[in-house]
Amino acid sequence: MSMKIPAVILFFLSPLVAEFLLGNLPITMLPALLVLAPFYGGGALLIREAVRHTRRGWLSIFLLGLVYGIFEEAFTTQSLFNPDYLKLNLHLLDPAYIPALGIGAWWTIFVLTLHTVWSIATSIALAEALVPDQATTPWLGRIGIVVSGALFVFGAVATTYLTLKHDRFVASPWQFASAAILCVALTVAAFRLPKSISAHPSGWVPNPWLAGTGALATGSCFMLIPQKWGWGAVAVYMILDFLMIAAAFRWSQREGWAGRHRLGLAGGAALAYAWHAFLQPPVIGGGGRTIILIGNTVFALGALVLLTIAARRQTHPLPR
């Protein structure tokens, strides 16, 4: 596989996972990839290349994925601060509302986890699993990075324009400033992390299938927590986030951890999105229940095909 092809795959895979596999957008909205791919895909590519060029690891990817999530939801869509996002009457900020900050803790934790774990980390892991021999090497040179950056800027500007066209809400200067400061601090932290962390060879490492099942179960629980739980939902989200990230980090430092384990985690996360899409009506667009079901089925099957291809490409076959 050419060095450039994995980058193209990630460019389109990230928005497909983030919006279509999730069920936020129906299959009839596929033309929206003209804007979504530059924004999601360009962002995922920039994050991956920055981490791989500097020889850092997945903790840096997670931190930069969080930066991406804050940037999108604070600056382009402004959903973190908008009490009636796109005039859809979703009441996103009502559960666990924090008046002093003008945000809803439930929505903030929920949407930032979606971007960090699924839009960025899962998409990168799936794309890398397709080319295991190039999983930790850069895919783009200087020109490719510049092009990705330009596409990302285009996607961000287009997303902001389309959002403001439908909803003229603008957050306060201090909300923008706070989000910007947080983005800068997290970015600095991502590149201050050590390039290598001492491994601990001894210790249990789960079977890749078990790791994937754990990711599927955790992701499914995350998606099923009702927003009406308010602060209770926030607490459960934070526990699930911490336990899964901590477990994956600890396992990855042990002997026996390999690409097939990362594929298992990413596959489990992707399948949590895939099945939950059948329960969630699209936020925007539609085309009738039948069209929505057909689209959900197409994207779910696409995820299964991608996982099958990635599994066959692993150096060591997945154990049965």
C-alpha cells in the first residue's frame, strides 16, 4: 500500500466514523463530506503526523484529540456554550449546568469524549491497522502536511460559516479565551510528554478479542447513559473514561501487547457506534425511517469489512 493511501483513508474515515457510523447524519447527507472530510480528516491527519513525526505515543494522540474536540465545539459549532444549538431544541446544556461557566457538564464531557476517543483516536487506530508495517511511521512529507493544514482550515471556516448561517449565536469573549487557553495548555502538555515510557514486561495482557469486547461494552455503556441523570451521568462518564484509558495504557506497556490489541480496542469502540446508530435518529437530515435504517446497515457493514481486512493484515493473526 502506498504511503499516501493510508492518509487518504484516514481523511475520509474520520468523518465517516464521527458522524455517519454514529448515526448523527443519515446516508443522504454523504455530500456533506465535502466539508466534513477536510475538517475531521484534516484534523486527524495533522494530529497523527505531529505525533508520529515527533515519535510520541497514544497519550499525545488523546490529548490532541481533546484539543480538536474543544476547538470544534467551542469555536466552530460553539455547542459547548449555545443553550439552543442550531435551534434544534435539544437542551444540551441543561443537564448538570454550570452557570459560572455557561456550559453543561454533561454535554461537555459527552461530546469531548466522542471526539477524543472516536473521531480522532479510533479513526487513527483503524487506519493504522490497515498498514501495520507503517503504523508508527509518518505518512506525509512537508507538502502533505501543508495541504492537510490548508484543508483543515477550509473545513473549520466552512463549518463555522454554515453554523452561523443557521444560528447566529456567538459565545462571550471570555468563553472563547478560556477555550483557547485550554487548547494551548493541552497542546503543550501533549508535546511535553516523554517520547518513551518505561515498559513493565510482566503482567496480564488481555486476549485481543477480550480487549475488543471490553471496548465494545464500555463504549456501549457510555452511549446508553441517559442525559437526565445529570451529574450522575457526568460521574459515570468520567469513571468509564478513566478506567478504559488507564487500562489500555497499562496493558500497552506490557510484553505481548501488539497491533492486534489496538485493533481490538478500536474495533470494539467502532462497533459500539455502529449498533447504537440504530437507536438514535439523525440530528440533521433524514429521508424516512427505511432510508435511515439502510444507511445504518451500510455503515455498520462497512465497519465490519474494514475490521476484517485490518485483522487479516496483522503480523500475527487474531487468536480464536
